[in-house]
Amino acid sequence: MKKIIISLVVFASIYNLAYASAIYEHKVQPSRSAIMYSTSNPTAVKTVQDFSAVQTLIDELYFKVNEDPENIDLRFELINLLIENKHYSDVCNQMSYLLHLYSQNSLDKEYLSQLKEMKLAFEKNVRYDREKFYSQLILAYLNYFDNDYEAAVQNITVASKNAKNANTFNRSLDILGLNGEEGYRTALSILDNIIDNNSKGYEYRPCKIRFLEALGNVNQSFKEMSIYIENAPDDISSKFDFYRMLADKNYPDKKLIKLLYPNQDVTYETFYELIAKKSFEIDDFNTALAYSQKLIDNYPENPIGYLLLVQIYKNDNQSTEAYKMLKAVRDKLQNQEQIEQYNILLAEFSDQPVKEADSLINSGLYSQAIEVLKTANQEELSVILALSKANYLARNKQACFEYLNKAMSLYPDNVDVLNYFAFIFYQEGDIASSRNYLNRVLELSPENSYALQLLDNLNRLESSAYINQIISAFDSQNYDEALRVINLALDIDKNNSILYYYQGLTYIAMNNYAMATAPLYKAIELDNKNVIAYFYLALSLDNLSEPQNALEYYQKFVKLLPADNYAESEKLNYAKTRIQKLTK
């Protein structure tokens, strides 16, 4: 019997997606905190008598396992807790994941040892358990981990006599490795027994079909699928699987519909939708394309064909065709789901040429960027703004402002549009217009980082122009004019250290030391590397008969002044002299 299932890994790899995803079948985020119990104390959970507390602990562990699926210690803690509380169906799901790791040789020996201990403990208790179906499946897993293949097959056979859940049993039968021709026939025998003695035996036919296909018994597979389809008319996935079985027979659509929808009155439209959507999901784009086109040709108001073709053409880099379909479907959307899908596709489709254009713009290829953007949706904001930018850099200022005005008409009071206007006027040196747009942005979005940064640049630009006037007035000893211009500049830029420095310097020149200290303190606060401000603040405090404060700032000046700053040697010598006198 061992040779029947010795090649588990090969067979399991075919179905690894089914059982690898099993861990996600139970996703419950805990609604409240729970005390965690360590696996080092297996009896700890017994102290939790309240059912809701136990369930909360289980939910908490599920959440942690889903967050960190490779943490096997956590998974074992969860399995032990599930067994302790007889959540056997969930144990099967967790065992499926462990078996997946085992088939990939990714389960350490220490865990196999734990599974063997778990088997011994489980065998002692399971004989008294009424859950024969799930308990036998768990034993099948545990026996398989212990290389007891014959016992695993026996457990599967016993479980089949108490079959309760087709999905769980089918998955377990698939992955517990009845492999090779003899193994497949054994599996078919087990399944036939269930099907013959179970009112819902048809639910086990998909698993039977897989084994028939493995044996190459195509005709019997067709018969089984026909029976299953008739008993499970709403199983869309199986209908599509049946279609794929029939695809190479070149049946006309009318016969395909009769086979896929026995005793069901459906239209060609429903059939075309099924094949188009399911083919797209498995990346069979040729079939999806053919049936999407049939949908459009025969049912031009059905949006599904258009939406699928957009994605197919987009994947095939046929941007022009994709955009045609996107435009064609816009007025055909029938529900919120389709509208959302359209919006996502529109965003993706518009974003692609914008990214390509940005790359071209960064390389200085402005004309090529404009041509790329012209293939995109001309009403999409990102496209319009990119066209404006590309045209501005290409020195097509008229076209730049035409696109900006178009953006403003389509998206009034949009902060991105207003920021673009502000930036262009800033670049053009139109400070007043730029400031007006920035002020509007900050009315709508006070924390807009781009607007705040551009406004700061704008203020510095204006204050720099004022500084030239301040220096000119100061050098001409026109101190009142210097102070007037300084106040104008501070109205624009209240965080400019240089303006406060010149304000303090001007008051010193006017022998008004009392007025000089405040702006000099402010200059140092805004820029503690403004070394000369320390000297003039010390000088002002010295003249105001504040020797201790003056000494502090003379010392800071001497300490901060670079040793090679020979231009300030006179100030340095004066500061050293005053330090000597003030320290006596």
C-alpha cells in the first residue's frame, strides 16, 4: 500500500493552491484583547472556562497566524487549541497547510516529532469522539506525517462512510496522495461509495473527475461532469471547467449552451459572458478576446465585453484600441460595480502615458512627451497638467496656458490646477499672480505642503529683492529708509534671519542699542550660525550696561567664528579685549 501513495509530492503540487490557501478560510480579527497562552503550558487553556474567552483566544491566534503564516510555532499553538476545543474542521485546514510544507520539504524534523506526539495523544481520545468524519481525516493527516500510509488510507475510507463536508473531504483526498494508477482507482472506489450512498453525492463528483482525468478516462469524465452540472446548476466554475473539456470538439455555441445549462433557459449573452470572464481570469486572452467580441457584436449595449477588451488590449500594449473601448463603454455602464471598474481602468490607462511622458520630459524630449500624451484621455486631469508642463518646457507658452485654462474649466477650485498656475507664474516672474493662486490654494487646503513650500520660495525671492534696497539705504546712511524697507520685507517674510540682522544693525548705526537687541535675538533664533549677529548683540548689551549677558555673547562669537575668517579679525580682537575686562 505504501507504493500506492509514495509519490504524494507530485500529486500534491497540482493542488497546492487549494490547500495552501486553506489558512485563509478563517479570518476573524479579534474584537477585544485576550490573554495569550504559551504552548509550553498545554493545560493553560483549560483554565479558560468561559466559551467567549476561548473563542476570542482562537480568533486572536488566527489573526496572528494570518499575519505571520510562516510562524510554525504559532500554527501549532493554534492547532492544539482547536483540537482541545474540538474545532476539527478547522484543524483539517491547518493540517492542509502543514502538509503543503511537508511536500516541499520545508517542515523541520522537530515539527514532525511534535506531529507524531500529537498523533499518539489524538488516537487515545478520538475513539470516544462522535466527530468520526473530521477526526478520521485528522488521523489520516497525522498518519501520513508518520509515514504510515496504509493507516492514512484506512482513515480516509472510514471518513468516507461518515462524509459530511464535500470540500474538506475532496481536498483531503486530493492531497493525501492516492497517487499512481492503483492509487487513483482506490480513490475512485472510495468516491463511488460516497456518491452511491449519499443524497448529495454529486458534490463529490468534481474530485472524481480529477482522478478520471489523471487516468486519462476522458469519456467518463464528460459523463460525470454532465451529471454534476445538472445537479449543481449554479456552479459557474465547474461549467467553465466543462467548457474547457469540450473546447477542442468544435461544438457550435448552441450545443455548448445545451451541455453547460441543461434544464436551464439561458441566452447566448449569458454564455458569452461566462466564457469571456472566466477565460480572462485564467489568462486565456485569445478565448476571452473572441467571446468579448461576440458579446459586443451581438449585444452592443452590454458593457462586459468592452471592459474586458480594454484590459486585454492594455495588457497587449494596444493603447489606441484600449482607449477606443474605454470611450465606447462609458455610456453603457449599468451598475456601481461596473462604474468602479471603469474608473479604475480609466485611472490606470491615463496614468500609463503620463508616466511615459514624465520619463521623456526628464530626458528633455518634450515634443515626444506631448505626442505620447495626445494618445491619452484628454479630459483626465493628470494628462492635461502633463501637457501643460511639457508645452511650457518646450517654450509653447500659449499652449501651456490653454491646457491650464481647460483644466480650470473642467476642475474648478482643484488645488493641483491652482498650484500649477502658481508655479508657472512664479517661473515667469509674475510674483503677484503666483501669490494670488497660492493664497487660493491655502484657503482650500491650509496644510498643502507644495503651496507652503512655493510660498516660502516666493517670500524669499521678494525679500531678497528688498535686501538689495536695504543695503543701498544703509550704505548711504539713510537709516530711516532702510528701516522702512525692512518692515515691508518682514510683512512678506517673517522668518528671514537676514532681515532681522539688518534691522538690528541699523538700530546700532543709529546708536539705539535698546531697539537693536530684539531683532538680533530673533536673527540668532532663526539662524544660530549667523556668527556676526552674536557680536552685534554682545555690543548692544555691552552698551546697555548688561555685562554678564554681553560676556556670554562675546564668548559665543569668539567660539563660533571660524579661525580662518580674517575679515572679522578687528571684531575678534575687540571681543577678546572686552572678554578680558568683563571677566575681571
